Amino acid sequence: MARRLQTRLAMPRLSLPQLGRITLLGGAALALIASTQEGERAGGDGVCPAGETCAPETPQGLLFEGVPLGFWPDATAHTIAAGGRQTFRITDKATGAPLALPFRAEVTAAGHRLFATGAERAVVEATAADTGYLRILSPSGELYDRVIIDSAELGSVGVLPTYAYAYPALMPARWAAYAGARVEVAVTLATADGGWLVDEGLAITGALPLERVGWDAVALTAPAGAVTLTVDAGGRSGHTATFDVVDRVDELRPSSARVDRDKREATVCFHASTTVAAGGAVTVVGVPTTYRVTGPAQPLATQRYPSCLELRLTAATGEVVVEATAAGRSATRTFRIEGDMARRAPAMAAWLFAPTEGERAATAGD
């Protein structure tokens, strides 16, 4: 059985198969979301895997969705931490709807066991590092589809800002939270060589009040200094993960702007940073920001990203100026609503890899 390659925490750039699972959504902002992972039958144009007898009720096979990671918008079947568990949601590829057929699930690896099943989902627990199949069967034992699942030993625990708080960057290498402001952070679980892991049973505690906002994420407000989280995961307790909290911003600059002319919406983002003695600039997340908009645009009632302003465009043409102020720093982004916006909108790669792009790259060469 070929083992799937693990995504590396130290390597945010995506492989071609991973890029194939990512879809760019229109709307008020450029959102990244990974589709569910194809089972072997679904990925083989419905052909029944060798040695299996397949059920006719799922001619195109099934899609499998693992839990989304708080710091990365990917809901594929991640590797399970040994001693942990993961829920897999199941979709019928032919209909695009959750599997509504009666089914039973089984695992084939000695280090995996079926923890629970329910409507359109199966929960797998890993007792050891192993690789095998999650098989979804009809009541009579015919295969709807199967998917390879991995488990591995937990090697390290870390912490990153959640996807929403880091946006439009992903996994900033050097970052800090802003003092006195609400911030959402996600615990990262990894193998010794950096592969991402999942354990939905993890526990997160700390000296400050924590609000659980995801299976791997918490929200908190902290003073300047360092925050240490204690994490129980992978069958072991007492792991710690620490991040810094700062009370100043040394630079605020526009990082990106995108216009969706079909939906008449735009997103303008700003990057806050501070400079530390060793290592240079650090991205600061969660900085309270106020905006002043001039031109034919109005802020949307609901804003998803603390570093961005999402706008409703109120005219077909014109110039929009967005001035942002955060922690005593100000920056301005200007864009025009007209045909050249297709050129000015950031390319997919500029948004995916914002942490390593230069300033010119992050603004699409403006």
C-alpha cells in the first residue's frame, strides 16, 4: 500500500495534488478552502478497486472530509496522532450530498479502531502509528468506497494564529498577538519531522481565561509578555506551547486588495508588524483597527478577518481609498473599480504564500 505524503508544518507551499484540492471562492474576500478527499473509487472514475466487490448505489464513489485545522483551511483526511481520534464526514460524489445510504464502517490497520459511527460520518481512533483503509460498506458488505488513513506518533506541539486572524497570510513564521485585544490561536500537532497531526480529543488549558472556538483553537485576551498553553494530546499530557504578546506596532502597511466585480465586493487587507532586537520584523495579529473609506464603497455589516476590511461596492466605476489606523499607525490603500482590476487582483499564489512574498509581490506588482 502506498503511503500518503504528509504535509509539513515547515513547508507551507503546496504540492500539485494539494493545489488540486483547493478552490478559490468568489465573494467579499478571497477564501481558501480544501474540498473533501476522494476515496479510491471516486479518484478512479468509479472503477472498483482490485479485490473488492462494489455497491452500485455509489457509482462514483465517496468523498471523505477530515476536521479542518484552525490554522490552515484544509479539511482532507489528515494523519491521526497515535492516541488520538478524527471524525471523517462522508459525501456521495455523484450527488454532492452527505451519504444518506445505510452503511457500516471498518478499518484494516491493527493500530486503528472504529471509535463511533453516525449519520454520514465515522470516527477513527489511533492506538499506534499505522497505515490502513477506512472502508465504507453497504449492509450486505459491498464497498461504497475506501480511503487510506495514517496515524503517527506526536513529536511536537506548537501554536499559530488561526486562519482568520492570520489572513491573508498563512502560518506566519514570526508572529505575536496584540496586548489587550482578543486573539484566536490554534494548537499545532506535528510528527518529529513536521507532518501535521489531528487529535480531536485534545485539551487546552492556561493561566488566562480561554474560550474554545474550535477543536484545536481558543480565544483569549492577554497582557504584554508571553502566554503558555498546556496541551494534552496524543495520549500524553503536559505538552506546552508558548507565544509572545506585544503592546506596540512599528509599521502598518497595505498587504493586498481584491475586487469581485460580479458580486460587487472588495477586500482590502493591512499588515501590522513590530521590530524586535533579534530577527527583525514580527507580524502582529489581532490589532484593533479603524477604517475610513472614501469613494463608492461601504463596509459589510459582518467582517471575517481582523486584518482586512470587506466592502460592498456602490458604483460600477470610481476610485476607493481605504485608510486604516491601528495602534497609532496609519496606512492607505487606493484602488479603482474598472477593467484593470482583473490585472491588479492578487494571483492565487500571492495569497497562499503571503508570509514569504516581498511587498511588491504581495500587492500584485503595484
